[in-house]
Amino acid sequence: MFIDHEYIERILDEAKSATKEDIQNILEKAKKRNGLSHEDIAVLLQADDKNLKEMYKIAGDIKNSIYGKRVVIFAPLYVSNYCVNNCVYCGYQRCNSFKRRKLTQEEVKDEVKILEKMGHKRLALELGEDPVNAPIDYVLECLDTIYKTQNSNGEIRRVNVNIAATTVENYRKLKKDNIGTYILFQETYHKPTYDKMHPKSIKGDYNYHLTAFDRAMEAGIDDVGGGVLFGLSDPKFEVLALMMHNEHLEEKFGVGFHTVSFPRLKKAKGMDLESFPNLLDDNMFKKIVAITRIAIPFTGIIMSTRESAEMRRELLKYGVSQVSAGSSTGVGGYKEREEGKEDEQFKTSDERTPLEVLKSLLDDGYIPSYCTACYRKGRTGERFMKLAKSGNIQYVCEPNAMMTLMEFALDYGDKEILEKSETLIKNEINNIKRDDVRELVKNNLEKLKKGERDLYL
Ligand code: SF4
Ligand code: SF4
């Protein structure tokens, strides 16, 4: 198996004896983006906090040089909380007794309409694992309903799907029905911890779970998004294992993770945080986000509303490139939120509306983006990575961010956000280096004001 536990533990141990000079040399290498070895990353993970400031700066510079100022916005949509597994950290575990439900297609439509009214264009479809109550056909039906549900100018243009590890045949079905990214968290790469966290369940098969992306890629899904639930095992171990998983996919399929998510363990129904000895404090969390940005510079880093507004704001500086906004983590949660009570999978910490999130991003100089262009232009998998690695992704990311921001401000914004957006765009448009692209964006912004929609490069 490609996650060699002894090797990871050995290099983490050896890295403890790195000298100040060793650390400085690695940081210099990181600045040049010459690629870091596992040993280099291990040294950064073990380095003490004196080096943090410099690491944060390098991570932030790397992110800016690849993706510019755009921050992609999305929302999760929970459609079913039936689950046959017993993951000890999750509110949906089968031992928890509460009324399980899955949305009917009418209810999916209602949720999508609410999300569209918030301005969302990108969703992450979420559900528990239950082959009887929520089989693959149910997921396909939901996908179809989401794409077909439109609401004046509102439409969902990309649906990423987070479903349990499954067969090549099922992944083929998802591919055929226009899945965006296939998302699956390994939860923990540390096998003994994995076994402990997933007792007596389908998900308990570590190797089957670990090779899910191999099967997805074999089925033709070339954008996959990994992740670890930080807090289950040693975070340093997890970061190195994530790197190895990414390399495995690169070697075998020519492309690694499209995105990596950074959920941190939160209190949920039926579990107590005290029984998890590997919880990370804020400093360690920031450090591993920055090191991941340095280690896999071209991969999108996603941060959910599990984290507070302040934490998300800070991590955007060190490498995060996508955030969720206005999220509900309960089944039917968007409608229920309007009515009063949600039954969540876990607690969220940032409860601001998308409008509030966008305003604060604009105040910090970012360009919030609802762009879904790459996937719709066929820039996925290797094609996408080539564009990212050549540095040319910026020429589409920022222009698309400006256009989708304008679209949002016109359709869902208030006077304040329209003004903020116009001011930011006026400044940023002059930073577009290519004359033809700048002119095109200017024309498209005018077209948007006249009522055209969905313009992208
Ligand atoms: Fe089910 Fe997923 Fe929760 Fe595990 S983490 S209990 S598979 S919903
Ligand atoms: Fe994402 Fe591509 Fe749009 Fe950039 S241009 S925000 S990479 S979809």
C-alpha cells in the first residue's frame, strides 16, 4: 500500500534533529517552488514556531502567484442522513437515534431554490452511506434535479459530490451525469486509528476506502478532492500521508488532488471531544494549512464553516482558496433554518450569510468568485493542472471572478455590495496583463449590466 506508515514515522523522527540552517535551506527552496521532498516537509512540520511567520509568508505568496486574489465560494447540500456506518466522530453514526430522513426530489428542488436565492452556483452534494435507503440511483436523481432546478437568474452550474467509496461502475454513472469533483475524505491515513474510528462497518475497510480515487479515475472522473478529518490522528503524519496519496495519483493517472479539504473535528451528537487525544490547537492547524500549500502548491485548499470567521479570514492569507458560505449541515436544513430548527451533522462556527461573507472578503481585497468555468470548458484533470502549473490559470481565474462577482452583486446584492464590487473591479481590471482579456472582461461586464448572464473564459 502506498501509505508507508513506518517510513512516515521514521522521517518525522529524523526531522527532529534538523538544524536552523537545514530549516532555512528548505524555506529558500520552498520560495523557489522547486518541489520539496518528504524529508523537507517533515522538517517543516517539526520546526518550532520561530519559523512560522516566514512559512506563512511563503505559503501566501505561493497562493497569490498561482490563483491571484480570487476566492471561490460554494455551499454544501445535505440530502440524506441515513447511514449504515458507525464512525465514532460523526453525528450521523448509526448508533445515534434520531429520525432519519432523505429529501424527496421536490424537497431537493426547494433546497436548491433557497441556495440559488442566496446566489450560489456551486454545490457540494453530501449524504451518508446507505445502499438501501440512498443508493447510487438516488444520488443520480438528486444530481439531475439540482442541475434542472432554475429560479429566475439562479442556476447551479457545478455539483461536486461527496459519497462513500464505491465501485468503478457507480463512478462511471456519476461521470456520465456530470459530476464536478468527486470528494472523499480519508478521515485518517493512520490505519490503527482508522480501524478504531470505523468499527464494524462497510467503511471500516481501510484499503477499499484508500483506493476509492483509483477506481474513480479509472471510471474517468479526473477531478478528485481528498481530505483528512484533523483531530483523529497525529496531524504531521496526516500531512505527509496526504502528500503520498497525491503522488500516488500523479504517478498512476497523471494528476493528483484537485482540491484538499481541511475539516477539523467538532462536537457532534453522540461523541465527546475529550475522548480524542489528537485535537489540534489553532496554531498547529494554521501551520499545517500553510505547509500543505507549500507542499502541493497547485491544489485548491477548501475551508468550511466548521471554522470561525476569524480563522477562515486568517487562513485565506496562508493558502486557502475556496470557502463555503451560508452553510447548513442538516438534511433539509436550508428550509428548516428558515423555519427554526436544524439537525446538523456537526456544529458550524461561521453563520454569516453569503452576502456578509462576500462583503468581508471584498473588504480584505479578495475577489469572491462563483466561477465554474474550468469544468464547463473541459479544463479538468491533467489539462487543468497544466494550466495551473504554467501559472496561466490566473488569466482566467481573476477575470472570471470579476464577472461572477458582478453577476452576484446585480442579482443578489444590495447597494453596498454593488458599490464595493464596482470599486474593486475598477482597480483589479487594470491589473489584467493581457490587453485582449482586459477588453473582453470590460465588454462582458457591460453585457452583464444589460442583463446577459453566465459569461466566462
Ligand atoms: Fe456515515 Fe459519513 Fe457519518 Fe461515517 S462520517 S457515520 S459514513 S455520514
Ligand atoms: Fe476555478 Fe477554473 Fe474558475 Fe479559476 S477559472 S475559479 S480554477 S473554475
